[in-house]
Amino acid sequence: TAMIGKQSPTPIIVGTSTGTILQWEDGKFMPKEIHPAAITAMCQMESCVAVGFEDGTVWVYDTKKRSAIIEFQPYSEKITNITYGFSGGQKERIIISSGNAISIHKRKDGRMLFKQVVGRSAEETVTDTTMLARGYLAVSTSGSANRGGIVHVYRLTEKKRNPITSERIEQMPVKIHKILVEYEDERYSRPNPPPRDFAQCHLHLLCDPLPGKTLDESP
């Protein structure tokens, strides 16, 4: 599902395994086939929605015109996560993950600005991407058979797009599934917080122990 628009009523958008979008209108779901591949990721944007597909294609879809604004293919494999946010210079960005890599794209035309392999092997995949304060991106990985997952924090600037910190969850042998951000200041608790600096926040991780491990084994 996706929440679209600031002032207008929020439509419900459902992505299907056939590449069809179901949009709630006038008390019923209206189907619209947009691409011949399964929809695997969706993300709310300003008055539109970003849709990722199993074949690595991404659409930015206008829910009012019911058509694609832009279409591009950053990967040849399944899109697993899409996140919408802003760089430190307040420029719109689309963050996309597939397998063990992430890439950062321009909102206007989908042009790739940066790509990096985050997982330490092909087995270790990106499981979630989420914006913190404006310009900061948190990325989690699954870990592998005998190594716990990692949380990376990237700073999205106009000139330098290298990770500012890279923290491995050494003491918790877990596979990380999702990141939930909790801000100490409630003003930050919105999809795109207005401050440009890094906000004080807590990251809550939805995770599972690695095979043969328990969370009780570590502090």
C-alpha cells in the first residue's frame, strides 16, 4: 500500500504479482496493468508512487494521470526496496536496493548518481533502507550463515556519497529484516524531516537469530 498526496484524500495502492496496480477509486479497486513483471517493492512519494518490479525495472507512477512519469531499469534482478528522501542539499532522491547492492537516483529522470555493494558476499543481501534526518540513510543487511547483519548509515551529499559510519551488530548474532526509526523530538517524526542536520534517534531492528544461535547468548 502507499499513501499519496498531502491535501487530497489518500488513495490505497496495491501492487500485484502480475504487474497490475489496484487503485481504490469510488468505493472499489480499479486495475491498471503497468508492466509485465511482478511488483516487488513500492514507496510513497510526492503525489505519486515509486514501483519496483521483479525484472529490475522501476516506475514513478502518477496516481492522478494513471501513467508513468519516468521509467528506468537500474538492475537486471528483482527490486527489493525503494525509499524516497532528500539529500543534504534538499534534492529529491530515490534509493533502490537489489540483492546485496544499493543505488541512489535522481527523482527527475532516474539517473543513477551512486551505486555500492553493501553485503560482504552475494549471500548477504540488503533487507531494508530508510531515511533518518534529511540527508542520512540507514541500510540493513541480512547477514550470512555464520555472520550477523550490519547497519550502515550513509550521508547523501551533493559531492561525497561515502558511508559516514558502518556498524556491525557484533554482539547480536541476528539476521536483520526491518529498521524502525524513533525520534526523541516528535518534530522529526515525518517521512521527510525538515532539519538538514542529523537528528537524535533510536533504531529498532526487527530480526531473527542466526541458525543455531539465540539472543540470550549475547548481551
